Amino acid sequence: MAKAKTKAIPKAAAKKAASKKAPAKAKKAPTTAKKAPVKKKPAAKTQAKASTKSKTRARPKAIDTGRNALLAGLGVYGKAYDQLLEQFSSLQEQVDDAQSRLTERRKQAEDLYKSLVKRGTTVEKDALKALADLELDSLADRSKLEAQMKKAKSRFEKLRTKFGKAA
């Protein structure tokens, strides 16, 4: 787009310059005494032409520079957007991993809880049997308790004599 304008502008400038030269030549012929000032005017015109040419050349450069600045800004936005998408996908993967680990741990905890409940029922049954074997009613009666103590002491004495002779 900028190249098309640069080609069109010099052609237009050349047409303007050609149209300006024709009246300048017409002025030169009738006045021969004013040759020196007439020479100065074409010099001024060439300077004006040079400045218009530099202006026409600077305009496409300015347009390109502005367009490049805009494109650079868009590039920054695009790069930031890509990085954001990468970070989002990374975070999503981390969340998915954490959820799968949490699900696995919950299943393990549930299995452990069930096994503990099963073990607790077994211990309860064993404790109830042991409690039934204790004969709590007999422990409340002092005479029965003393009889059981004498029986335990006699067993202890038998074991002591047995091991005392062996040593």
C-alpha cells in the first residue's frame, strides 16, 4: 500500500514541476536585465522541489513506522495471550492431577475406615467374651474374691517351686 503511494507521488510532483517551468521560461524572455534574480527563483524552486520530495519520501516512512508500532503492540498482546493460555492449561493440568489424587485418597480413606470398623467389631466381640468369662458377680462378693486369690497364689507358688528347683 505504501509502495503504491510512493510511486504515485513522484509522478504528480513531476507534472507540477513541468507546469511551473513553462511560465518561468516565459518570464525569462521578456526581461533580460533581471537574469540574476530569475536564476535565484529556479534555485528556490529546486529547493522547494527537494523539500517536497523529502516530505513525500518521509510520509511513507512515517506511515510504515506507525504501522510497525501498531503491529508491535499487537504482537505484545498476542504473546501475552499465548502465555496466558499456556499458564491456564498448566494450571488446569495441576487441578486435574490434584483432583485425581484426592479421589484416590478418599477411596483409600474409605477402605481404611471400613477395615477399622470390621476390626472394631471383632475386638468388641472378643471383649464381650472376656467380660463374660470374668464373672463380675463373683468379683463383687468378697468371699468368692478371696477364694480366687488363694487359688491364684497356690498356682504362683507351684510355678515358683518348679522354676526354683530347675535353677
